[in-house]
Amino acid sequence: MSDTGTGTETGARPTGVAAAPPLLPAPGPEPEGPLSPGAAPGTRSGEAPRLGSFLARAAAATAVLTVLGAVLGLVRDQAIARYFGASDASDAFLIAWTVPEMAATLLIEDGMALLLVPAFSLALTRRAAAGEAPGSDPVRDLVATTLPRLFLLLAGGAALLVAGAPWVVGVLAPGLADPRLAVDCTRLTSVTVLTFGITGYFSAALRAHRSFLPPAGVYVAYNLGIIGMTLALHAVWGVRAAAVGVAVGSALMILTQLPVFLRLVPLARPRLPRFGQAGRRAARIATPLGFAVLAPVVLFVVSRQAQVLVERFLASTLPAGAISHLNYAQKVAQMPMVLSLMICTVTFPVVAQAMAAGDREKARLRVERDLGLAGTVVLLGTAVVLGYAPQIIEVLFERGAFDAADTASTAQVMRVYALGLLGHCLVGALSRPFFSSGRPTWFPAFAMGTGLLVTMGAGYALTYRFGVDGIATANAIGISTTALLLLMGLGTRVVPIRTRAVALSLGRLTGASLVAGAAGWACAPLVPDPVLSLAAGCLLVPSAFFLTGLALRSPEVVSLLALTRRRFLDGR
């Protein structure tokens, strides 16, 4: 999953698409490149940006903590499914769950990172340029200017959400027969507007400082809080215990990062400068976080998360349990997408620094390589989901109140969701370069808004006839539309990526994924025990994926296998 090879790449444009060089690095030695700690950003312009040993370790450690957080997320979902099944109670909690889902996307995963990583990168660049010169610290000034205001804004938003919970539930799920439980859970989860905002702020600051472990561990703490409260209080408070766990877990997310944040970004106020200097400094700090930059990011993130709102709105008109089936299917199906984006999360500060330094070639090479890596991971995961969805759901959830009928419905929806996983991955990977320069750009919001309109139209057209499968199909169509627009627009607006080469590479990987998924689908029923069948699938599907990738001459598959062979021979 992480780019452990560091070979070189010429960067020359191919004369024909068939001759496109691989987006993954060719196997080769691993010298420390310009991306290693302490190297100045933007040096050695035009050189292929290597991950280097530091970022490779950061990517691997981030992936481990992300997997652990995802596993705990599954345990969390298993606990809720065990105690509440797919029922009115679980539907009520999942309506309230919309609040932390939206807050996580806006304040942790996308919005805050897209805004603040470039801002902190710029402040760090100014700090490095100033050296030991007397005066204030640009990083500390940035925190002093933005963090108190953000705290007040988020606290006010959380309070408004608590007061307006009945209205929010009425808008999200007008089809609920009794919304009172959903209102109670929504009020309990409203605190995440504040806690997630502070968590996202800390995460962006730490990642800009090349500290990746505390941000990667926040979801471990979050899910532990939910699991603990659910297990301890479900008999007393019912599904409200899970909502309390959301509040407790979100507070633990802050505590996970606070010690490292205080060490890297001390909050002590510097000596006050003269008035004129303070005014000029405030103007410099405000520039990367002005409304012109903030508005496109917020609109993009809200439009992206609004796809979930559309799904819940449409599913509230279906029989009880429909929202739960959609939720479980989406959470499990999107795990490959989450893993695939880890490399983009780690390299986002690298792209931001390259863009800030004006090194567009370096940014292009890094973005293309990230797309190849992310596409390989997510399409391999897609093949596993397509082939073994019933076995996955049975192993993870079929116990307690979650019965075989729930397994069948959820697995069917998950297979449909899998068709949009590449689109979700590309949207996450392609949106970062658009916002890496810190300059306002409305194209991602336009692309996401177009995809949302497609999702809404397809959802209304398909839900009545196909139920939850129609909703999942609409999601896949809408997000794929957005991904296509972003891929076409990135090369002409921000980073001059080789769009045809990227599209051809992803097309070959998609073909390998479909073949491997079909092989798994055909072979899965041959082993009656779901655990053994899934274990066999973990061998069958990757084998079919890589063999088909070789047959299709996928550059990523060829490079990965050559790199693996080289590492094996070196280790002998």
C-alpha cells in the first residue's frame, strides 16, 4: 500500500498512450531524497518526488493505525448490530450519526486539512526563511489568530444544533414514524461539531509538521469511546448509549493529539511587536484563510457529504432497517478506499510545499504516482468486495439481532456500492492537489455539485423500483461523475498530469479488478464455511488480480511485482 520503492522517473511525456510510463516507481535503490526530514522543500526541481524512508515509514505507521481504527469501527458497528439489529432504534441512531459523519468530513478528513495544511506549510516556510532573526514566530501567530476564533465559532454551531435537533431530524428523515429517539441521539452527538473541529485543527498542524502518528490514531480513541459506552450503558439507555459514546470518543480524539501539539506548536504568546508590525502580520496570516479560500472548500466538502444525506432521506421512505443496511454496506465497502487514501494523506504536505515553491513538475510526478498507488489498492479491495460480500457480512455482523435476511440485503447493497469505490478514491485523491496551493478554486465544488445532482436524480428515479439497491447505484453513478470531472480538470487548471496515461492505467486496473471479482464470486459458494471461504478468497482474488494485471500490461502491477521480486532477492 505504501510506496516503499524510490526509483527515478524521467518525467518525459509519452508519444503514445500505450507507451505511458508506470505511475508507480520502478524498482531501484532507496537513497534519501529531497523529501527526507530536514531537506528544503522544492529543491532539485523536476526530480521525481520520492517518498524516502521517512515518508515511507510515516505511510506504513499511518496505515497500521488507520487499519486499527477501521477494525475498531467494525467492532463498534458489530456491537450496535448485535444489540439493536436493523431496527427503528438503529435507524434513529444512524440519523443522529449523520452529524458526526458530516463533521468528520468537514472538520477532520477534508475541509480542515485542505484549508490548514497549506496555511501551516506557508507559515513553516516563512519560519524557515526568517531563521534566527528576531521577531514573532509565524506558526505561533497563525495559531493565536485562528484557534480562538475557531473555538467560538464551533461552540456556537454545536449549541445551535442542540437547539435545532427536531428540525434537523425532520429534514434528514421525514419518513420516521416517531422521531423522538433520533432527536435525543442528535443532541448527544452535536458536541462533535466542536470536538471534531479542534481535532481537525490539531491534525492539520501536526501533519504540516510531518507528525503523522497522533492524527492517524484519533479514530482508535474515538471508536474505543463508542464501544466502551455502548457495552456499559446499552441495557440502561438503549441506543442513546452509543450516542453518548460518540461524545466521549470525540473528546478522546483531542486528548490523543494535545501533548504533541503543545510540544510542536507552543501556545505561549510572543513579545508584542509595534502596532504597524502586528497589522502587517495579521494581514499575512489572514490571506491563506480568507473567505475566498474558505468558501470553495466548505462547499466542496458539504456537497460531498450531502450524498449521504440524500441516501438517508430516500431510505427513510423505505421499510425499517433500510438505513441500517445502507450504513453497514457502505462502511465495510469503503474500507479499501480509506486504505488507498493513506498515501495521499501522507504526501499532501509534500504536494502543498511543491506548489508553494512553484515546482509544478515535482507536484505532477507525486500526484500521478499517488493516483497509481491509490487505484491499485482500491481496485484490489473492490474485487474482494464483489466476490465475497455475503461472506464478509456474515462473518462481521450475523449474530444477535442481525439475522440472515439482514446479511443478504446488506451484501447485495455492498456489491452495488463497490462499483463506485474507484470514484470515491479518485475524488479524495484528486481534490487535494486542487487545494494544495492555498489559492481559491471553485472547480472541485462545481464537480462535486454536478455529481450530487446526478445522485439525486438517479436516486429519485431508481429508489421506488429497486429500493436500497437503487440508492447505492445512484451513489456510484454520482461519485463517478465527480471523479471524471476532477480528473479532466486537474491537468488544465492546477497540476499538468498526463490525463490519458492516468486514465489508461486505471482502466487496466479496473479490468483486472472485474476479472478477479468475477472469479471470487464464482468460487465463493464452493466453500460452505464463510470464514474458510473468505480466507480462500484472500488468496484467490489477489492472485487473479495481479495475473490479470500482468496480462493487461498494467504498469502498476508490473512495477509492484518487480519491486517485490527485487526485495525478495535482496533479502536472500
